[in-house]
Amino acid sequence: LEKLWLGGNHLGSSAVVIVNALKKLKELDLNDNGNCSSDLTPAVVSMVTSNKLIEKLCLRGNNLKTDGVIQLAESLRKRSTLKIINFRSNQITYEAGEALASVISSNNRLEALYLSGNKLGSGAIKIATAIKSISTLKVLGL
């Protein structure tokens, strides 16, 4: 299995079981699965850390909040295979924006980044600065 799309199923913490079972995906889309951030974030961190194939990660609308995205940023910084990152509508603030700027700077394959529907504030400036060094980026949603 290379692609798994489970968007809009309101899986809640059940999404964790799925993520833990599938560690060789190229695309993982868990958008709009309810308020499962405290369970989902560690599972996705583990999957991204161990998965050398992952190219697309969509976690839109999962209420990840700033702390969850900062945790994810740590693992994403080490995974330069990602081409698409979608963290739209996750209550992310400027602190997560700063962490994501570091991810952007370390990824030379990133083609699309979706962060709209958050409260990035000055974090958006850090992201914009990091984007200047990425020649592969084609789509940016702020």
C-alpha cells in the first residue's frame, strides 16, 4: 500500500492504530478526522521518522495546535523525502511557524506547503524567508 486517504472519517484516536500499522506509505491523508491531536501526533512522528518513502503528509483540520506541529517539525526536518505538507486549519501559531521554517530550509524537495486557516503571525515571515531558498516549491497556501 503506497497511498492511504482517510479524510473526513472522524476517526479520532482510531487514526493512531492505522498510522502505526502502515509505515511504508508514500502518501498519508488524514484530513478532518476530529480532535485527535494528542494521540495522533506521536503516531505520525513515529511513522515519519521510520518511513523513508513518505512524500505527502496531509493532516488538515485535526486540531494539531502549535505543540503538535512543533513535535512533527522535529521529525519532518530529518525526512527530506516530503514533497507535500498540508497542515491547514490546525490552530497553529507563530511558534509552529518558526519550527516549520526550519523544516522548509532543510527540505530541497518540497513542492507544496499548505498552512492557511492558522494564526501564524510573525511565523509567516520566517516561513517566507525560508521559502526563498527552495527552488522546488510550486504551491504555497498561507
